[in-house]
Amino acid sequence: MTDGLDIKLLGKDYRVACNPDERESLTAAVAFLDARLTEINTTARSSGERLAMMAALNLAHELLALKAASPETDGAMQLESNVFLARMENIESKLDVALAQSVSEP
């Protein structure tokens, strides 16, 4: 069963769908993303969709650089990496929905 989770990014409140067993990791992801958005907002003076895109691009670049720096040779590590990427995609889609809803609200 999916529950709702209230989150805050850059001072704005959002409600996202979240499985109970993912609450802790999603909360950690929100804290990480909020810190990154605040950092980018301070240096780039961007806002809205542009700020979100810059954060997504930076995070994707860091993830790919990390993957390139430590190539998986062990099957278990590859499986763990795939699970991590699937969870990140799940979190990303939930944040996309929340951001889309905030743009459509007055």
C-alpha cells in the first residue's frame, strides 16, 4: 500500500506517494536534494524548472562519474547498483509528479 509523504524542497511543501518501506530513504533523498537545490540556487540564481533541471543534470553527472570510477566486476555489486538505480528512478518520478503539480497550482 502506498502512503503519502509530506516533503519540503526550497521551502515549498509537496506531497508524494511513498511506500512505507521507502520512507526513510526518500526522506534522506529529499534532504540531499534540498541541500543541492539550495547550493545551486545560491550560486546560479536560477529558479523553478531551470533550477530542477540543473540539479538533475549535476546529480546524473556525479552518478555516471561514480559508476565510471568504480566499474562493477562482481555480479552482486551490479545487482545492487541496478536496485539503487531503480529506486532513484522511482524517487525521481515521484518528484517529477510533485513538481508538475506545484507548477499547475496557483
